[in-house]
Amino acid sequence: MADIRARIVFNQGHSTVSCVVRTMSNDGALLHVRSVFGIPSAFRLVLSEDTHRPCWVVRRTTKEIAVAFTDMEPVVEAIGR
């Protein structure tokens, strides 16, 4: 799979972070970002205009985030960061 440019969207759609999807499966993805600082534990991954995936962070390093896809929309205020 070639790298895919995507966006991490949170804060009720008011905040976005550009990312690159390094690998992806039906269950989750590995995202490369400039910095993980400020990215919450739950967010929407926007792959295209029509493709949005709710995510939970399962692991993070300084520049990568491993996420699991979920069927529930993330509510950061309810789960904290």
C-alpha cells in the first residue's frame, strides 16, 4: 500500500492535523505525524471527502500513532485525553 495523505479531526471538527497513513487494515492504521502533541486519544481519521473512520489511539511515539477503528464517534470530552 502506498502512503495516503489524510487528516486527523477532533474538537468537534474545529481542529485538524495532517498525517500520512503508513499502513492500514480493516481494524486500524499506523499514522505518521509531525508531532503527537495535542492529538487526543480519540478522533476521526478523514481519508477522503466520503471516507471518515472513528479511531481510538492504541499506541503512540513522538511521530507515529497506531489506531484501532471503532464504530462509535469519538467524544474526547467524555473520555479525557
